[in-house]
Amino acid sequence: MANSTYTGRGETVVVIDSGWSPTWESAARIVYQHDYANNDADARNPNADTHGALVTSSILSQAPDLNIVALKVIPDNTSTASGAAIEQALQWVVAHASDYNVVGVNLSLAGGSATSEMTTLLSDELASLAAKRVLVSAAAGNAGQNGTATDVSYFAADHNTICVSASGGDGTMPGWAQRNPGITDLCADGTDIRLTDLAGRTVTANGSSFSAPSVTAAVALAQQEAIALRGSALTQDEFLSLARQTGTPVAGTGYTDLNTQALLAKIGQLYGTTATPTVPDPTPGPGTGAPATTTVAILVNAKGTAAAGVNAHFTLLVDGHAVGSATVGAAAKNYAFTATVSADSAHKVQIQYDNDGFAGGQDRNLFVNSVSVNGHGYAATDAAVTYDKGALDGHDVVKGQSGLWWNGTLVVAADKSLFGVQSPAQAQVAELQAGDLLGHAVSANAATYGTDAHETADVAGWTPDLLPAFQYADHGLHAWHDTHDMAA
């Protein structure tokens, strides 16, 4: 259980998969079920260890009081689903999300290959869910080709899904994990995940199938906390902004591992009692009063060039303290961050480029076009901006420039007038603005929709009869026999 206060009680998550099994889930947890593969109302699977049951078990192990809607799209004794069945399931979610208080959808299914954000026949349903603040977690897939591939599954490449790549849970990424620096939103442990059924038997599983459920569970817990503290659910961009700020860097990759505990703590800090700025008494006595704080919204507009398939990465710091990080693509986007700083003081906003490299005739570089601090924009060449090459130590400092050709830090000396004391409401507005402007924009080469997505989508392989085979995004699972099991 990620947090004793927030357990998902009263909320519902939809699992679109191969069905559920009484071996793994109590029937009381299933509040609705439907089988779109056979068009009936029974979404159970005769295979006790069916993929959907394991995925659901993984979600409930982290958010134990959730309700589950089981939508079965994979026929029994197979491992593939049709796109038409998956679309029907998503249409049900769009129509009934408010009836069941649905906060998240889990898609641990993979198929197709995408190297940039793309639209499909499912994009209209996914957009409708995003508008309802129902967040969809999609598995990136497991055809990583020892880390050389830079593609993800079609589902995961949609702008309105959270693309989840598998990590090793220890600061590494397995070679089989599909990932793309411009598409992957978060990583989560997908290696040797141990799940225990209702009879006490344990199965271990690998794959992004079992990374996505961690994000789905985190979505449920985060939404429960956000609704309790601020009265509204998080948007997808807000959730991702906070998850990236509080996540753990996957060493040397530019990707970020989900840290659910830190995410919930951040939400509590922003919207709970600790989020209210403390304003000192105008005439405090000795040793009384506390320094006033304020929330600052920072937008970095940046792009980069890749080398050896790895894009440029930067860490954002404020006064030397890390706030968050981002991996940039070839198209300029806004990357949003927030921080709590002392009020009525000048602060340094620092963009630290940290993975410069040259490989295969390609030079990796970071380009920073502008930095906005609480709505005040600084160009990279402004007089208030400097470029500290190498270590952030005040040596080898030159005037600001857009192109960062070497590891180093672009430093914005932001004026103290930008950091006035805010009311709690103003602090929340700053946080929301940053989330809404997060750099999660659709790629320029993505297909666009008109009034009817089904008429105007033009993506190869995405007609109802010519969909790729969608299958489990697992990477092998097997029964784990503990010593006492063997003795029995």
C-alpha cells in the first residue's frame, strides 16, 4: 500500500485485457464486467493465471480498495485482441466513466511500432477520456532489441495516453524494454514482479504489462488525494509534471522511474496544509515568525539533437536544488516545472545540460529558446542569462546562448519582483498553469482529425479489418515455488 490514507476507496479503474479470475480477485472488487470478444456479460477467463487477472492483481496490490471494471477483449485460449473490440471497450468507458467514478484505464496490450506520437482510430475515445481526467496508462512493449530500438506500441504513442516503459526497478532499463525519448512518459519496475494469488501461490512476471499497473495505481491514489485536498482531479499533464518532478532518474538514460510515495507527498505539499505560504508577523519578536514562501511556475522552451538514438536531457535547478528533469526531442516544446521558494528574493533558475555526446557522426546538443518565470520570459541571450560551462561552479562563464554545445548550465538570474508572496489560491493557479503548459504536445507529423475521426484518420494498418494483432505486453511469466511450497 503506497499510502495508508489513500488506498483508492470509492474509485474505479478499468482493466481492458483478457478478463479476470476468481483465483486472483474477489468478485466483490468487480463492479462491472463485459466480454467484448464474445459479446456477453461474463468477463471471467477459465485460465486461472490469465494475463488480465495478473495485471488486475498488480494494481490492487498497490491500491487495495479500488473497484475494478473488467472489460475482456481477448478470446479465451488466445493472446491477441482486435482493435474493434478494444475500441468498443473504450467507448463504454467514455459513456460510463462518471457512473462508476472511473479515474484510470490500464492497457497492458501491445502492437504495432511507432517512433513518434501518432493518432489512430482509438484517438477520439482517448481524447474524450483525457478531457474527463480519466488517465490511460499504456504499456510501451518489450521488443527493445537490447536497447537499440526506439519505438513503442501504437497505444502508448497516442498523445492522450501515459506511455509506460519498463525499468529494472534499480536505476537501469532492461534491453527488452521498448522506449522512445520523445514518447515515453514514465518508467516503472517491470522486472521479476512477484504476485500472490488468493491461495498463496506466487507468480513472477516481467514486461511493461506489469509496469503500466504501477502507474495506473499511482493515478488512482494521486486522484483520490488531489480531489480530497483541492477539490478536482489532476489532468494528464499535471499528473505527469508531478510524477516527473518526484521520480527517480534512470541512470544515464534521461528517463524517469515512478516514485509513488514521493508523488503523493508532493501533492500533499502543494494542496494540503503545508502548501499554504507562511507569512511572518509584520512585527515579529526575536525568534518568531517564519520566512514567507511562494510557488514559482517555470517553463523551459527547448529542443535538441540526438546521438546514437539518445536525445538531449536537462535537469532544472532553482538555486542549485534539483526541481525536475526532461528529455527533449527535435521539435521545440514547453517543459513545465514548479518549485516553492522564499518570497521577495531573487533566485537563480538553472537549466543543466548533462548528457552531451558525439556518436556515429552525430553530435548531441541542447537548444534552449526561452525560459519563463511566473509569466516573465527570458530569451537565452538576455543580459540576465549566463552559460556556466562544465561544472556549475562559477568558472568558465560566458554570456547566455541558445545552443549548449557542451555540458553546462544556462543560468537565469531572475529578479526578486517575480517572487512576491501569493495567496494559497494564487499558488494553486501557478501550479495549474505549469501543468497545463507541460511539453506534451502532439508531434508536428502526427495525423489530425476532423469532426469525425473515423473518416479522416489516415494511419497505415488502422482500418477495422487490418489492425495489427494486439497481445500481452508481458515478457514471460512463471510460477515461483517458495521453499514451503516445494515442501508441500
